[in-house]
Amino acid sequence: MNRATYALCLVAMLVVAIAGCGGGDSTSSEATSSPDGAAPTPTSGGKSSGAPEPGAWGVAFGAETAELGIIIVDLSGHTLYTFDKDQGKTSTCYGACAKAWPPALTEGKPEARGEASPAKVGATNRKDGTVQLTYAGHPLYRYSGDKGGEIKGNDVHAFGGEWYAIRPNGEEP
């Protein structure tokens, strides 16, 4: 094989490899976990930049974790938490609390994927005019201390109450 043919074969293999690695329009909504099982990561068309796009928090997935079993996470794979100080669907977390525990905001109709129950996904209006994702009647939050699907906010006492991850059945782990 001459050099030109060899180079052309390498380029062709590279093009095939790149085309097969993504960039396509996947519609998968399966939830998976990392090899160590610690970081829940739902797959959702290949977008997982860490910071959700507008409305991305309006999707609840069930994802398997090594520590807590299946829990509810957002489209970016971040664990979603409930705050036991909230009264029903009314959030009590604003100001410094909302900086540490950002509300899971949504635009449009929220949806459930994977192990999450569509009947348990909803939304509630916040007093600041935003719309917050709910699960089993509880407003949902992310924890600012979590990175890439960690679960550091579970069973934490802060801002006058307890924070818990939530399971697909609506209960805390």
C-alpha cells in the first residue's frame, strides 16, 4: 500500500469514528450511572454541560446511585433535593438559601423520564415570579456544593430544615 492510499484510509477511518461518536440527534432518555455508581447521569441527546439550559430543570429522571439507590435527578444529572421546611408546594427558600440551594426552575410543562413518575412531576409558582419543578408535591432544589451528579446535600441540616434527595416513589432515601 502506498503512502497516499494509507493516508486516505486513515482519514476515512477517522471520519467514521467521529461520526459514530456523537453529534447526532439522540432522543434517548435512559438514566445511567458512572462506573463507580456515585454520579447519576441521565443521557439526553448528548447535552451535559453541567449548567442546564433554560427549562432543562423541568425534566426529572430516575437515576441509579451506589449510595442511595434510584433518586430523582435533573436533565444535567444533578441530584434534586426536597426541603422539609417547605409547606406543601410552597417554597420557603429565598435569598442566601436559594444561592446555596438553587430552586430547580422550569419553563413550560415539566416532564418525567426514566424511573421518574409522570404523575408525580409538577410545578409551582415562586413569589419571585419563577416556576419551580416539584416532585410528589415537594419543590425541588439543586445543592451548590454538588459537582457533576454528587449527592453531598442529602441529609444536611441548613437554613432551618433538613434537605433530602427524593426517590421515584416520592419518599426520601
